[in-house]
Amino acid sequence: MGVLVFLKGQFMPEAQALIPVNDRGFLLGDGLFETMLVVGGKPFLFGRHVERMTRGADFFKIKMPFSPEELQNFAAQLIERNQMPEAVLRLTLTRGPGRRGYAPDTSCEPTLVMTLHPAPPETRIQWKLVTSSFCIPAGNPLSAYKTTSKILHVMAQAEAVAKGADDALLLNTNGDVAETASGNLFWAHENMLCTAPTTCGVLPGITRAIVLEICGKLGIKLKVRAIGPEALRNSEGLFVTQSVLGIVPVAMFDGKPLKSSPLVYKIADNYHETLTA
Amino acid sequence: MGVLVFLKGQFMPEAQALIPVNDRGFLLGDGLFETMLVVGGKPFLFGRHVERMTRGADFFKIKMPFSPEELQNFAAQLIERNQMPEAVLRLTLTRGPGRRGYAPDTSCEPTLVMTLHPAPPETRIQWKLVTSSFCIPAGNPLSAYKTTSKILHVMAQAEAVAKGADDALLLNTNGDVAETASGNLFWAHENMLCTAPTTCGVLPGITRAIVLEICGKLGIKLKVRAIGPEALRNSEGLFVTQSVLGIVPVAMFDGKPLKSSPLVYKIADNYHETLTA
């Protein structure tokens, strides 16, 4: 029977979870999504993910068909019915079926899907990162939202995998460090943690926000600033933040081994405590 | 019963043309599309559109499930069965259903859809163009392909419509004139026609290519160059090129009326002859 999917207010086997071909999510990438970890039966930071999706829905004028409370309730049912207390949950919201052409029809009824996926392996991993040949626009107002128009990130990830790496460093059109294909990037420098400002064209990641809060809590000095990629090579440690894998230390950058600051493990441990609290 | 749709090798009523929720086109805008005019029962420049889609499929490593000849045959059947000799034809090719995450699964079986839509009105139109608050990256290798990751163009078009305009001028991250939300842009200057080079981040439009050929044929001097938006205000005429509406003269730009060079109408007349030949 396969996994159950939540689609348009109902639970149904995946094989029956179908979308009309004129859904603008399918035709034009006209949608938003969120991915989060399910730990002990609960979607981690569900409220923050829904808050980001709601902000996106307001910006793109896509109707949000359910309240955060309703969504949380449906998510709990989905996890329960599938008996998947350790999993990855994806929420997708598109503008829904509409007529041809870019200009959105204000009468569109949105499509909301929730799906569950296998949890990532629990083993601690270290990544190889390579610089992507693709870059993202600096100062792009759309980068504040997690849209489904993600073909650049798909290509950057595919390119990294083809090079034997795990993730791709995306520079922006100014040549500054922005993010990776799968998450945000932090680097340690002179006993400080640094990350790129959102004005670099960076998605304001939920795990990025958690790391900023951990820095405040632990009194770790933090600098949010734009730098060129050469500075990363001399950093004292590098890690990627993302909602599925959390804190992922980077061991190799463009084929060269990196130093590993104790700050990276301090953050990783603290994040892990939050996750399992 | 509604219009018939071509999906995965079969013709079916639109209501039955459904896509699995895990299609990467729906999840990540991981696909390509082409839109063309159907005139007298024939899709105009079908070969060129399929050629661009095939180039994209090669680049993104999406399988092309049918040969150009097969596609042309299916398109002819779709037009015939729907009795829509005057229409708009859209081809959509996505990577197809796949597992969660950006990195594409090489085993994906692609989704190919062909749909017919009402023909645009035949009356000659003139457009109001406004400068978008969104910009596209200059020198982006992905801009050579018509992908389904189009939320920026959706937003630019929505913004233009909200301002009472028909289309939006998109500048690139260098501040140069690139394209419009719906097509390419040409301007007349000192008895020459000008357009932005593809290095500006511009989609190499099929109608753009036809206009370049018409210029050669009629001996109209052509300059492909990057300019700032202020130069457009003083141009002797402006027009948008796109596959559905062809050559669309721009009468107003950011609220100011524009001159109208005879070159614009020369190109429009010649294009119309090609279309109806």
C-alpha cells in the first residue's frame, strides 16, 4: 500500500496522490516548500518552518489553506498513521491549478502536500565541498523565501556529486560567498563564527537562525559578513547548516583538507542537545 | 469532456491528466518547457522549439522520451483531435518522479506533457512596460534554457499587472537591460535595431532569432549590446518578442509615451508574413 500522503485535506496512499497537469507548481515552479526532521514523532521546529512558508505565501500572494495549528495537527496524524516517528517531513504549497501564462490568476485554489521520507542516517558525517560553476544573484528579494523554483540548486548539487563531493558552494554575482546548494555556510575565523548576510542572496535558514541563537547563548563571537571564497581556504573550520542533517562539518574544500575548529563541534553538540531535548 | 491532453504517450481528457506528487517538476521546478503558436493547424517553428528543449534536456541531463518527429506527430494528433487549428501549444518536460532532495536520481523517468490553449486575440496590440523591482543574474549559464523554475518571471509579471502595465522590464545584476518577463526586448536607435546579448542573462528566444534573421534579410543594421534602462527612454521605438504574441510594440515605458520607429512596423509586418506563409 505504500506510504500515506496528505493532499488537499485528505490522507491517501502515495499512488493516489496526484496533481493536475495545470498546477502552476508543476508548470512554473510557482510554489514554496519546507523540509524538516521528525524526531520522536514530532516535526522539529515546525512552527518556524510554517512561519517562513506563511511569510512566503504572503509575499507571493499564494493562499495558505490551513492555519499553523491545523497543519501541525495534520502533520501529527501523518506521522502517526505512517508509524514513522523518525523521518523527514516535506510541506509543499503551490498556487494550484491555473490558466497558461506567467501572470497569476487571483482565483487559484492552492495545492498543499505533506509527505514523509526516510530519516537520514544517524552517523556523524563530514563533507567534501566544491565551488559551483553556478552563482546566485546578490540582493535578490526572492532569496528570502524557499520557493520550488530550484533548478539552479539541483544543477549545483548534481555538479558537486559528479565531482565526488557532497555539496556545492554557491557564490553570488558579486563573487562573494553566499550559501551551499543544500544549506547555509558558517566558518570559524580568529575564534569567531562567521556567516554571509542575507543581502548576499542567502536563504534565511531555520538552522542558520538556531546557530545564531546558540552563539548568543554560549557567548561565541559572531560576525555576519560578505567574504570572497579564498578566505574560506584559510578558515579554522567550516560547516553547513540545514534542516535535515543539522550541522555538517566540512573536511575538504575544493580538494584541500580544512582545519577543524573546536567551535564547530561546540555548535554541533549544542544543536544536537536542542534537537533531542 | 473538455480538452484532450497528451501525457506520457497517451491522449486523455484534461481531468484525467494527473502527475504524481513526487514529480520533480512539481517539487523543484526541475523541468523545461516551450510555448508556441498553432496557425492553420500547424505549430509555428516546432522544430526550433524542440531543438531548444533538446539542448536543455542535454544540459540538465533530463531524458527526452520522444524524437522530434514523434513529438511533431503527437502534436499534430493533439491539434486534430481537439479541433483547435488556431491555438497555443505548450510542451513541458520534467525529470519525472524522484526521491526527495536536490541531487537528481539518474534513474528518473521523465514526464512529457503537451497541452493546447486558446489562441490569443488577433487584434494588434501595444503594450505598457514597467521596470521590474526584480532582477536576473548576468552571465547565468541557466538563462540559455527555458526552465520551469520561473517564479521570478511570475512575480515580475504580477507586479507589472498590479501597476496597470502589460509586461515588466527585467534588468540584470549589472543594471543592464536584459529581457522582459514574457519575452525579449528590441529597441530602435539611429535607424538601427538593438537587443541585449545573451551574456546579459537573456533567454535566447525563438522569435528573437527570427527578428535577427529578418534584419539580415531586409538589410536592417543590428547591434547586440548591453545598455542601461535610461537609454530605452530615448529610443526611437521599442518592442517585445515572444512566441505567442510575436512582435508587440511598446507604447509606454514607465508611464512615459515612446516614439514609434517605422522599423518596428517593418519587422512586425515581415514577421506576420513568415507566420502566415
